[in-house]
Amino acid sequence: MSVRSAEGVLAVRHNDVEYHVRSCALLRPFANQPVTWLARIDEVLARIDNRNKSRTYLGVRWLYRRTDLNPSQATHFPPTRHDAKELYLYTGKLDEVSVDALVRPCRVLSPDQLPVDASFPHGDEPDTYFWRFEYSPQYRGVERPLFSLQGGKPIPAAMLRDATARQRPRGGAPS
């Protein structure tokens, strides 16, 4: 494992794969956990442990799957383009994880990289995902809603009305 800086861009090499700041990866933050989590690497950090050895950590921002956020199906989500591939970017603080938690890189498209129409052309590519909405549980009902567009911009009301109509069961009244 090595940390390097080329032209001001930090990267870390782990298991012969190079991970750059702002790239995404699948991580296993707890040993022996079968499930992988998705995260965007926002920082590469060097720390001195209690044995006076240098250790590399990553400052990550989690990307949640819809099923991670709503196992009970109680939350009303913005409309989705592809249930299995759409992620929600957590806007809270960065978490630090050991570089040893890295499993493999993945591709996550940001709102700027998505086509304007409702399609997601990469739906059959493994480890390829996208995000359009930020997830902000720390502000829920206080300063801004649970979900917002990139940069905290509010989701247009028409988009939310369409999503609520699709989520309502047939013949059911709105809750």
C-alpha cells in the first residue's frame, strides 16, 4: 500500500489497485462482514498508531441504496430511474475507515454525468451506479428536507407529486 500525490491529486494503492480522491469503491468496514458498502473517497489520511507506525485511512462519504435507508418501505422517496442502481449521497460528516476495508473500485455517476432523459444506459454493467439526490437525515424537518438535489437545492414539487402518485397503492388514498 502506498500514498502518492501527483499534480495535487491524492491516491492510495491497495492490492495493486489505485484509488483516487473523489473516486468510489465498495468497502467492507467490518471484518468478516459479507455485505459491502458503497462510498466516495473524499480524503486520504495518514495517522500514527499507538505503536508509532504510520497507517493510512480514508475519509469517506457513504452512498446508500434505497433498501439501506428504507427497509420498512415507510419513507417517501424521490422518483427513481433504476431501483437497484440508484444511490443517495450522505451529506453529513466524513467517516474514517482503514484502507484495508477497500474491496474493489466501482463506478458511480454524478448528476452531471447522467443523461437528461429517464434512462440509465449502464443498468446492466456490474458495479456501476448513479446518484441524483443527497440524503440529509441530520437536517430532517429543520433546515431542509430529508432528500434534496445536488448542493442542497430543493426537489421540484412536480417531481415529488409524480413520485407520490407512483408509490401510492391502487385505489388508495394519500396518507
